[in-house]
Amino acid sequence: MKTITKLWIFIAILAILSPLGLLLPEHFKAGSAWGEWGPEEIKELVGYIPKGLEKLASFWTAPIPDYAFKGWEEKSLQHLSLAYIISAISGVAAVAGLVYLIGKIVAKKD
């Protein structure tokens, strides 16, 4: 099996496992997924919002907030898990497409 095929299989497995970030905190009653905190949650956790985060928090908004589609925020864990997988696949496709295009541009220069 080619190395590139193994890489794509590994990436597909990671995409399928992406809902673990949603399911494990739910299972262990740990609140939101680790590292996915907004400024308000950080203030609750550490007592303040770092100045840099406070300044830049509104600079970037996610294209699919909370990895869920509009109206899916209150749906079941199964729906949210599917949204996580779809978000992972779209992210991988976007990055792979961008890398492919950059590769084509760089290859033309040579």
C-alpha cells in the first residue's frame, strides 16, 4: 500500500473520531470540550480574560460555529457528532485543496 493511501486512511480515521471531543466531555460531565473555550468560559475558568484574547476575540468568527449547522445547536448528540465529522471532512478538503493549488503554482514556476 502506498504511503499516500495510508495517510488518507489515517486522516479519514481521525475525521471519524473527531466527535470524541464532544462525546468524552459529555460522558464525564466535564463541560465543554478541552480547548474550545470562548472568552466567557476562560473568564469562568481562570478568573479573567487575557487582554490579547479580549482584543482579538471578535476578529475571527468560525464559518461553522461549534462545528454544528445553523439550527442544530440543540439537536441530539448523534446529530452533533455527524456535524463534527462533516466539519472535519470539509476542513481536510479545504486544506488539501489549498495545498494542491499552491503545489501547482510552485511547480509552474520551476
